[in-house]
Amino acid sequence: MSFFQASFRFYNEIKRHNYVTPTSYLALLGTFKSLLKDKKNEIINMKSRYEMGLGKLEFASNQVNNEVLLNYILGIILIEGTLRLGMVLSQPRVKGCLEMLGFEVPISLIPSLMP
């Protein structure tokens, strides 16, 4: 809707003319400039928070990857130690320990000193 159409509609509905003075126009421009500045600051703030959040997610992802790798290595060391312990303990006890830790190892892979 153009300015002229809006002004004509205003006159038809309220029976008043619409006048725009230089002072009121400058006030409108000042208000618009102020709102634009506020919105720009709000967007800059949101962008900053978004970038900070991405940085924290990247850091957390790296930490999780490091922990997964460490747990994998420690799991291998634990399995090796458990298999060595199988030479001293009975095969079913070692198999039970491995299953309790979440590993499925065939009993034939567990060395034993027992016949």
C-alpha cells in the first residue's frame, strides 16, 4: 500500500487529513535509526553467543574423542591382563570377568594351565 492510498484510507475512515511535518519526519527517522541500532546489537550479541557455543561444542567433542581413545587403549590393556591372569585362574572365572566387563571371548582363547 502506498503512502497516498494509506492517507486516503485514513481520511475516509476518520475524516481527518494526514500531515507530515519535517519535525515529525525527522522524529520518525530517529526512531527508525534507534530501532535499527538496537536490532543490530541484538544480532551481534546472538552471533557472539552462537560462536562461543560452537567453540565449547568443539572442545567437548575433542575431549570425548580423547576419552574414547583412552578407554579403548585401557580396554586392550585390561583384556591382555585378564588373559594373562587366565593362566593362573580357571577359564570359567576369567570368562565370567570378561563377560561382566561386556566382552564376549570364546573360552578356547583363554589360556589355562589346567587340563
